[in-house]
Amino acid sequence: MSLKVGDYVEVLDEDLSGEVIFIKDNLVTIQTKDDFELQFEASQLVKTQNSKLLRTSIITDDTLQKIHTDKNPKKKKSVGVKRKERTQPAMEVDLHIHNLLPTTKGMQKHDILTYQLDTVKRQLAFAMSKNIQRVVFIHGVGEGVLKLELEYLFKQYDNLKYYDANYQKYGLGATEVYIFQNA
């Protein structure tokens, strides 16, 4: 394929195109529509019609304005939020210790439980400050110690309602908290 200065080319394997402005041996310099000068091997380029330039010269601003005024504006279909999506929790907190800490070396069960409860208190405070109404705490099934401690903690708040989270999504190992914002 023989290229010459002024040809319009596209680059293979890249979304680039431009006009050939310089050729030396096998290297071709092109100028993109953004006025960047890039150099490629001739084998990386494909000669094309300058369809973009033709399109811009045929369609003027007046023509575009007429096209837009002639068309009747279509009513946009409102994108509603499905009921199921509205009721989805806005925030999930996984309390499994391996997700909270990189290692539990040297920690006893009591230390781990205390750390998990401190995380719950921090996340509740964050949700309340950001007006997040629903939070799911994923505690796992296990022996149920963490779940009992969570219930005891949630009873101390006046503006909370807690219940088992969606069984299909979390199984028995999660508790959902609803935070009343006007309290």
C-alpha cells in the first residue's frame, strides 16, 4: 500500500485516525483531529476515506438546528426504582474477623468479640451521621454469641429497629437494622 501526504488513515488495533503529514522510509507521521502528531510504521496504518471531514462539511449548524426543531421530542420514559431495589439495604458490614483484621494472632475470643462490637458501634454512628436508614450486619451463624451481643447492643438505642436480614440473600447469619432518622 502506498501512502502519500494528505491521505487520511486509521491506525490498526487503536482508535486513532488522522491525516498523513510526513513520510520517511517506513515511518509515517499523522496528525490527529486533536492536532497531535504521532508516528507509526506504514504497516500499522490503513488508508480510508475522510468521512468525518465530509460529514462536517455537508452538515452545517443551520441544518443541524432544522433537524432538531423538525423532530417531535420524544417523551422520556421515567426510570423508576423497583420496590425490591428500594427496600435493599444501603450498607452492609461484614463482621467476620478475617474481613476486619489482617491477623488475629495473640487475640483471645473476648478480644475478637470486643473488636467486632466496636466496629458495629462505629458503623452505626457513621450510618446515623450520613442518614443511612438500613444497615445489614453479617455476623455468621456460629455459636450465636455475636448475634446475642448485637441484640443487646441494639436494644440500647431508641431509634433502631432490628430483625433478621433477608434469608434468601444472607441465610441465618445476618441482622438488618433500620434507623429512624427523625428520632
